[in-house]
Amino acid sequence: MNKNTRTKCLIGLISIFVLVLSTGCPIIIDIPLDESDFEPTDWTEETHSKTADANFAEVFDDTQVKRFDIVITAERWQSMLDDMTNMYGTFESGSIDSGS
């Protein structure tokens, strides 16, 4: 797979991810992060600067599967379920408000 195809695939995946997250109900993310002990020991000018060239071999390494973890707390999950129930009714109730 060439760089252009990989870039288009990545853009497509990101677009789908953003579309999925942005539809339905508004998402408010308020996660307090304590980054006081974060030390980016492996960040360099080559890897994390605005002037760095894209390293497609690293991002699209054909020898390994990269991970992208989405972490949702139990409280946030429950609020998402409650919001979905308020908007669409109880799961498997068979009634969906068409919005008209």
C-alpha cells in the first residue's frame, strides 16, 4: 500500500470516527487529567514538532497492529445510556421518536 492510499485510509477512518461521535447527542467531555507527572521521554523534534516530516513507516507499520483505546468511565457510560433512553425510550421497547 503506498503512502497516498494509506493517507486516504487514515483520513477516512478519522472522518468516520468523528461522524459517529458527532451524531445523535452532544458529547461533552470533561475529564480532569492530572498530567503533572507526565514526562514525554520519547518525544523529539523529529517526532513531535510542526516542522517534522510525516513518518508513514512508523504510523503505518505493516509488521504490527497499532492500538487506539477509547476509555469510558462507568459514570460516563451510564450517563450515555440514560441520555439514549431519554431520547429513544427503553431498550427493545419498539418505539422510536422519528422527530416529526
